Amino acid sequence: MDTLKEQFTSIQPKHPLLRSHIAYYYFHQTFDDDFRRTFTYYPNYRVALNVFQHSTIQWNQQKRFTLPNSPSEQSSILTFSTQSSREVTMLGQINKLGIIFEPMGFNHFIDVPLHKLVQDTITNFDYYGPTFWQMTAAVFDTSSIETKRNLLDAFFLRHYQPFQLTELTWVTEQIMHLNGIVSVNDFAKKLHISRKTLLRLFNRHLAHNVKGFSSLVKFRNALQLYKKHQGQLNLTQLAYESQYYDQSAFIKNIQSFTGLTPKKLFYQQKDIGGQHTLWTAKS
């Protein structure tokens, strides 16, 4: 990354309560009118709230474009887990704020089920109203990352409300702990609810189905395991450590999410900002 043309920084919330629900904040800025970068980002189980200053965002099922716009304008999109990679192109001078929530984390800052806020894997977002735009404008106006964090922490602490469905939180935590190897029937029995009710609640509050979410967890954990061992594991070892049935199942899963073989994916991926923000640059 050429720091004269582009800067990416990230920081975790300072308040311990927020750290349980918000993985990190990040700030991505470009400084050149002729800047152009196209990259691919990979499916994730986290929810991302992205805010842009003086930019227009356009997207379809495969691609997203961030284009220069009025300096005073702000826009925001909510993105969540998808089953395929998406290509992103950034053009010109861009100022972007990202708020990355842990699974179920976003539910602690809204008073409606998540599925009511999303129509697709990317959704225009104006849930908080003017106070949100005032706060993000202040974030964009300061160069101090500590001040940015303090502003964001203060806003989300004001909007914090404990998520009441602790059973669903437990299910999500179990999926994470068990690396996506789950039995919905077992979960339902332990919680003394029907399988149908559990699946309905999962879709309602995570805007995702259990099978797809569990597969995402396994996929992302495999990427982090590869990174942890710095490429020292071969594909058979990586498939075994990641708890896939065999190497063939591992390769098939990676290709279904990225369209790439594991070897090509691991060779190309970059980790930006030290927060598992993985993407592949094309230009």
C-alpha cells in the first residue's frame, strides 16, 4: 500500500462492554483524484457498517463501486455475510469509516430484528438518523485515531441495549466454538424449543440460515489457521486441522466461497490493518 496515496488504520473499541460486540473500527482514506483500486473481499460472518464521506456507492450481486461525490455528502451501507466473494472498485479521493460487529453484536445496538433492516447483503442504512451523521462527520473531521474511537465509543454506548434472546446468543457462540460443526436438533433440545423455532429466530436476528453461517465460520477459521502457521501446513494438514472431512471437501468449500483454489487464494490474499480484513488486490 502506497501511504502517499492511501491509508488504512484500525483500532478496537476502548470500552470493555463494546469490545464484546464490536470487533474493531477502521478508517480507509485515499488522497489522489486519479486513485483506482480494484480488489476482492471474501465472505465473513461479521456485520459491517460502512460510512463514506463525499462518495457514491453503487453495487450489484457481484461488484461494488465507490465513486467521488459532493464533499459534504455522507452515505452508509450495512453489509453482512454472503456466500460468495465480491469485487470492489474505489475511484478518486475517498474517506471511509468501517464499524465491524461480532456475530450477534449489532443486535445490541438496534431495537428491531436484523432482518427488518436488510433487504440484501448490502443495504442503504439510515437507522440512527441525524445524530449518527453528526457523529460520523466529527469522526471524519479529526485526524486523531484516539478521538475517532472516543466519538464512536460514546455513540454506541448511548445506543447499547442488551439483546434479550440469550438462547440465540448461546447458539451463535457454540457455532463459533465448535468451528461450524453443529447439530440444530441438539441445540433445540438443550434449549427446550422446537427446531423450527430455532431456525426462525436465527433467520430473524442474523438474517442468515444456520447452515450457511456455520459454513462461513469454518471457512474463515481455515483462513486464519493458514495465516497462524504462516503457510507451513500443506492442504491435507490444513483440511484436517480445520475439521473438514477430507482435502477434497476443503478445496470444494474454499472454491464455493472464493472461486479460487486454496493454493491460489492463500498466495494472493492480503491482511490489511491486522484485523483479518482479507482481500485480493487486482489493480
